Amino acid sequence: MTYDIMQSVSNEPASDVQTCPHCGFSWLPLSRAKCATRMSAAVESFVDVIQRAGEQVGTRPSERRWSILEYGGHLRDVILSVRDRIVLASILDVPVGTPIFRNERVDLGFYAQDSASDVAVELQVATYLFLKTVATLPPNYEERGLIYRTRTPLEITIAGAMSNALHECEHHLGDATENLRSLDSPHG
Ligand SMILES: [Zn+2]
């Protein structure tokens, strides 16, 4: 249903410059400051899309796409999940993460009680927590390693995880914006 970033990134070293075929994001080296600026901007734009969607925020434009609200809930959970991975990797040597089971979260109804105002606030809080964590990392901790999950056991760095989180924000902002466009003009 959506581009599986956890899958993609765990197959490639984070130091290689890859580009997302869907949104054009490049995994170039990313400073903490740049990460903060771009992530804040993407999430603010996402919140703006939530507000502009009005009553259509929970509508799936097609069976193959989530609603803006579901993309927002997914993004919120990804940000929190990557933050936990970064904290763990700061303490342990190359810890192994667990997948977030994105589809299962939706299918089991964990997002069913999400309202537009909830998700808008939660996205901002999750992003703030994430960026506070990144800002607090001791010097050079960006180079510490972690493994996203056991099924694809390839090591990336905390810097790579920061890029992944930023990609999720910018990529799903694209999804939400695309939803908004197709909901505005369902026949065009
Ligand atoms: Zn992308």
C-alpha cells in the first residue's frame, strides 16, 4: 500500500547515496541542524494538509491508498519508532530493532480513534521529541550502528536513521498532498 522504507533502507548502507524512486529523496549526509529544519518544515506542511482536508481527512481516495489521517498516524508512529531505535543505539552496540507492522496497526484498528486534531498535535509532539533526542546526542554518536530488524540484518548508522525519519516525513507529505489533490478533484 505504501512504500516500505524500513525494507528499502535496511538493504543498503546508509552512507551510499540512494534516491527514493517515488519522492526523489536523496540519502546524502545530513547534519543535525539540517535534519531539524527539513523535518519541522515537512511536518508543519503535513499538519497544514490535515487542516485543509477538512471532512475528507479520513477518506481513502482509492482502495490502494491510506487516508491522510492514516498516513499521519503512520508517520507519527514511525517517528517515535526511529527515535526509540536511536536511543537504543546510543546505549547498546548495534541493537536490533523490530518492524512497526504498519499495515497491522491500521488493520487492527489502532488508528480508528485518531481525529484530525489529535494527529496534528501528536505529529508535532513526536517530531519535537525526535529532534530533541537528535540535538542531545553526544558528539559523533551519529556514527553508532544499529540494525533495523532481524529479517534484513544490515547495519546502518544513527545518521542513516535520521535520514530515514526525514525521508518518511517528506515522502508521506507527498502522499498526503497527492490525496488532497485527488479528493479535491475526484474525476481529474
Ligand atoms: Zn520517498
